[in-house]
Amino acid sequence: MFDPDIAPSGTLLGLLQRGRGDGTLHALAAPRAEALAALNDSVLCDPRRDWQVENRSLYYARLYMQLDGGLEEIERHLFHPDDRTDTGEERTGLALAVLGHLAAYGRDAARLLLRSYAAVGSNWRWALDELALRDDDAGLMGLAPAVLARFPLTTEGDAALAAAVRDAFEPRPWRLWAEDPRYRERLRAAGEEGSFDRWQRQLRPRGPRPGWSVAEVLEWAVQELEPRPEEHRYLAAARCLSAVAGPEDRAELLRAGRGGPDAARAAVLHHLAERGDPEALDLIEAAATDPLSAEPLVSAALCAYERMRSVAAVERARIWAARTDRLGASAAAVLARRGARRDTDLVLAALRRTVREEGADACALWELVDGTGRLGIACAAPVLRHLYRETSSSHLRGRAAAALAVTDPGFAAGFAVECLWDCEETTRELAARHAATGDDRVVEQLRRLAADPAEEAEVQTAVRARIGPDASAV
């Protein structure tokens, strides 16, 4: 994840960057040159906080089609000299995905641009995956010489080719090329090498062995932590403890949970929390609130707590939720997920405090927003409307919309209408079920979504429930 430069929510650029339905509606009403400039800016400078999970490509491709926008700016971006030095997928991935949707809509220029980039671009794998879904056999066969030339006829080149074949997201091009006598032998060998690599990894497990004791599992959790700081080995160790630890090991586990090395301590906290041990909550509180605790240990302790489903965990959350530290935030999240109507004040207070102190993009908001909808906290509607407008996360906006559908009587005639054009399919599905059809734009958009072959099946199911032959909504 990264923090993109997001324009204010009241501007056309800000609306398009957020993927809001109002972005499309405002772009269609704005001067075409201004709309295309904002659209190109959004596509070429990926605005998503998490580019791997948030959707924008179909949203932008549809707007390109509606504005009859050219692809010159995308072409300049893809073939810019920066492509040779900045090879990260996040620089070109969104543009390539947009081209993929445009190719599916019949834009031949988009398909040709994808072919050209697949032949020479640094992110050629992404372009090839887009073509694998949309191009014909002849077009894919034409790319074989350029793609395979990336892998020299050396030991290193053969190993890289084997990895590319093994890890291909869409295997269609590789299978097609393997049928050609010119490439058959080399691709067959690459496929076999990839399968052998997977088999070797299975034969060389780095994890615990059968018969290990609790002490050996905890020792393994700490090993090699410095060379692999990003590896959350304590989670695997906690799973191993569930297999090897018995009642006679509880004293040893409690000692490790109170004062062992951080990785071992984190593994024990997860294990005891999963088992509902009566000491788990006190150990979690000690780890999370100790000013000397390292950040990974605090995060592990809070994660262990948030996974607990016991009545005791909820009761403790009612005590902790008033805190203004991270433990209080985790307790509020537990109440949002599992609390009762009596907990609405605590959840609402946490929601307001988080927005006030951390802004509209705080990670803690996700659970709290869901909780306001689950608990039906009607007085939270103003805060939810603020989040809907201001957050740069399209996923959080969709959660806010779902909560508004429960808490705001004006949702159907308000935000639900623009949600029909939203970038996230789950938000469009929600809108299809709730949007008031007194607005002519709603009826027209419902019919457009029902007929669009690129639309998700869940959205079309919701749409057809509203406009089917037996429906009275339209």
C-alpha cells in the first residue's frame, strides 16, 4: 500500500480518483476536454490506496467509451523512458487493465497497444495476461518471438523461462505456443522444470517436524527472524502449538506468554486466545499496553484478541473500549463485530473519535463502519455520509454505503443513485437493490448494467430482480 496524491472530493479529479459514481456523472456533464484530462490523470497516476484490491479499471474504461476518449496519453505513459527504470507493476498496471477492458469492448486500438507493450514493455506479463483473455490465437502467436526472446538460451534464461511459465496468471499463450513446433521442445522443458521446482519445495519444508515439543516449536518461531523480518512465523508456530501442546504444557506456555522472546510470546498469545484460555486476555492486555513492547508484539497481541469469539472477550471489550489507545480501538472493533444493542454508544464514540483524530482513511474505520450498520445506529448517518464523500478507499466507501442503507432513510433516493456508477461491483450491487427508480437516470443505468457483458454476475442478478418481467420497480 502507498499514499497517493488525492484531489479534494468536491473536484472532478477527486471524484474520478475515488471511483465515485458522481465522478462519471460530473465528467459526462463537464466540457469534454476537461473530463478527459481528469480521466487521463486518474489512469496514469494510480490513485488507489491499495492498487492490488481496489477496482478502477472497468470504471475508467466505461468512461473512456462514453467520452470517446483517445489512447494517446496512455500510449505515451506506457512507452515513456521511465518504463525501463521504474518496472513496478503499480506504474502501468492500471493503464494496462483499462486497455484490457477497452479491448473487450471492441476498441481495436487498445488491443494493438497491448500487443506492442507486451513485446517491449517491462510489465509485459500483465499485458500478456490481458491479451490472453481478449485476443485471438493469431494475435497471441505473433507475440511468441518477442516474448521468448526475453529468455536467452542459457542456463539462467531457461530458469527464468521456467519461472515465467510456472507463475503465469493466464496460461493460454504459453499453451498455444507450446503447440508450435518451433517452440514446443523448449516450452515443454520449461513446464517440466516448473513442476520439478514445486515438487522440490514440497520436499524441503522449513517448518516443524512431527514429534516436536512445545519448546522446540517456540524455538523455531524465533529462529531466522532477523533475515526474514517480514515473515509472520509466529502464526505458523501457533498452529503447530495447537497440534503438540497438551494440558501438561500450560505452565510452560504461560511463562513464555509473560516473558519469552517476542516471536514465541506472540505465538503463545495466539494459541491461548484460540483455545479461550482464561489467562489469555490478561496476557494480551499486558503485551499491548506495556510501553516497552515492540510494535510487532503489540500488533500480534491485538490481532490475537480481535480473533477471539468468546463471551469473555466481548465483556472485556466493554471495559477496554473507552481507552484511547490501540487496545481501545481493538476492543471497539470487537464490539462492532460481536456486540449487542447495549454497545451502540461505545461503537459510535469510537467511530467519531477515529474520524476526528485519524481522518477518513483510517484502517480502524472498516470494522466500525460495518458495526454501525450491523447494530443499526441511526444517529451515525451523518458520520457515514462524511466518510462516503471523503474517503479515498473505494472499499471503505462501499462499506459506508451499506451502513447508510440501514441507517439513513434518504439513502435510496440519495447516494444509492450515484452508487449505480461506482467503481466497486459490490457497491453497484447494493445500489441495484436499493436505488429509487423515480429518477429516470436510475432506470436507464439499470438497463445498461443488465446488458453490459463486462458487468459482474452478482450485479446483473440484482438488476434483473428490479427490472425483470415480473418486477414492478420499472
